[in-house]
Amino acid sequence: MGVPKTRPVDIPFIASGDADFHMLEAGGEMLKLAVVNMGNPHAVLPVTCIEQAVVQLLGPLLESHSRFPAKVNVSFMQVLACDVIKLRVYERGTGETLACGSGACAAVVADRRAGWLDAKVTVLLTGGALHIEWAGDNTPVLMEGPASTVYEGQWVYSDRYNTNGSGPIL
């Protein structure tokens, strides 16, 4: 999955400096979150109970928070053991998803940096389990898990032109 980036400037996230966790106000409360870029921006929030996480409330608030100028995917993460976490992800522009590989990687990176997790972690998502491995700074994150089709579609090409003549309508 590549080498993660954790500097706020690389997310992008507006912060006064680098830190494992940052404080941010949303929904009338102060939240502690980590930021990770896995090729797309992620905020990772530790929660005590994944089933009670207010994903539908905080997800949209954080996704479009002014401190995330390019918006952000939001992961709600509960540590069950040093090698197992539960995760729910609110993806920017989509909402809560069944699974998110980059979100799983971001959560493991954030929690490894905090000293909460081992190098090999099972991530339990609504859509199934992923196995994530990260040796530490400046190393790529490895991900293993199943893939399944959840949607199929078809693009239909038309040779008609737009009203302004700029090209075909797809």
C-alpha cells in the first residue's frame, strides 16, 4: 500500500506542528485524532466502543472540516488487543462503507505510532477482515484480505456531441 505520510502538511491538515494525535473541535466536543496519508487523506479517531461510535454524526462533520482543506476519510477505531482492532470508515463523498483498505492501513499506522499495536494486526470491518503489517517509519504498509464485487456497471458511449460542440457525450 506504500509508505504512509503522517506530517500534517502531507495530509493536508492544518496544524501547528507534527504530533501523533491532534485535538479538533467538531459537533460541540473536542476530539483526539491522528492524521495519515495512504495516497488519500485519513483521520483516525480512537473510540471505546465501535458499535456506539457516532459515525453518521461525526463522519460528515470531520470530512468537510475546515482544517482538512481537501476533505478527509474518517476512521473510527477500537483496539481489542495489540493485534486486533475494529474499524468503521466514513469515506469522503460516499459515507460509511463496508470496508476500506487504505483506512485500515491508516488506523494501524496511527496506532502503531502511538505504541498501541504490534507490527501485524487483524482489522475487523463490517465487510470482513483485513490483515495489515507495518514495520515502522519509512517502510511500506502491507495489506492482505479478500476482495468481492459489490457493484457492476456499464458505460455507454455515444457519438453525439455536446450542445457546445466540445466533444462526445458519454
